[in-house]
Amino acid sequence: MTFEEYKKKAFAEDPELYKEYKALEPEYEIIRQIIKARNELNLTQKELAEKIGIKQSNISRLESGNYNPSLDFLKKVAQGLGKELHIEFR
Amino acid sequence: MTFEEYKKKAFAEDPELYKEYKALEPEYEIIRQIIKARNELNLTQKELAEKIGIKQSNISRLESGNYNPSLDFLKKVAQGLGKELHIEFR
DNA sequence: ACTTAATATATCATATATGGTATAATAAAT
DNA sequence: ATTTATTATACCATATATGATATATTAAGT
């Protein structure tokens, strides 16, 4: 069973779980993309942090999920990854 | 001359201008989408604010541009507009 | 011209993000 | 098994976001 299948099953059984997952989707989206990009670029948290002039622990805190970053902070991280930040309301 | 044409001309003449515009692009992207969505839904700032349980002045401040919102705040606004927030590093 | 509605701006108290330091926990390398 | 590298977590001082209130300015309606 893949994680996608697991999610489907869990959400069908527990609508509250789905609701709470949905509310945090932007956070998961951000974390997935950052970790994926770091891996593609072969960057550690420490190296990414150095690129944007902060310490490693601040990248870890962002990737932990339990954190509410500002727009400016996300822009900095995007810059460190050589990317642009795009915000969409869909 | 459209605004797009004007931008092209201004940026060619002043690379520093382009750089500073680029740095603020996520903010402009957000503001454009919020105002567009409010207009499509025929919502005033006050009505959008009421939907998410804050005051009108806080929506105005966000739309002013000179403001650094948090992820949570942007999620609230998206919810008020009946939309989902999507963050992409491209 | 006047009134009402909508938006913008300033200010304040409080909550929280950011940057750091330190160090613990885990993973990878040897 | 041990060492090194990487990541996670806690805590702190400071900066700033959030929510409010108040009110000024601008736009729209009459």
C-alpha cells in the first residue's frame, strides 16, 4: 500500500483527519519542495543556511513543519535554492 | 504603450530597477490575485475581513504591499476567498 | 454639494517569527 | 565500535506580525 492509498483510506474513515490534513497542505507542499530541491542540488541544511546567511537550525525548524514562516523568509530560502517563490490562490 | 511594454523599457534602461522589482514579485503576485478575486466575488475589504474574523484595516494593510505576511495569514485570506493557497519554488 | 461606502494609514498591546547559541539525536562513514 | 556529518530541538533576545481602534482620505452614490 502506497502512502497515497493509505491517505485515501484514512481520510474516508475520518473526515476530521482530512480537514486537518488539508489545513496544513501548504506547509507540507513547502517542506516537500525544499527537501527535494536540496537533494537535487546536493545541499545540506547547513549549506543552504550559509547561502542565505543564517544558521542550520533555522532551516531545520522550517522543515519540521510545526512552524509559521513569513513571506520574506520563504523568499530567502527560494533564493538559496536558486529558485523563485510563487504564491497562488486557486 | 501598455504597462508590460513600459516595464520592459524601464528594466532595459535600469537593471537595478529590474532587480528590485523581481525581489518584490511574490508580493505583487499576491496582491493582484487577492484584489482580482475580491472583485470577481464582489467582496469589499470589510466583507473579506469579516469572513475570516479580522478587521478591514488588516486587509488594506496586506494589499498595500509594504507588508510581510505570515503563511498562516495568507492561508486565512485564501480561505476567505474560497480558495486554496499554493506555494511553489520554481 | 452632500452623504455614504470603501480604502488607507497610524498607533498600540500582545503574540510570535527570526536570528543566534548550545546540544541532543540520528544517520552515514570508517 | 567509533567517529564524523547531518538534522532536530530547546531556549533566549530582539524584531516584527497580528489583532484591534481610530480616523483620514478617496471613491461612489444621491
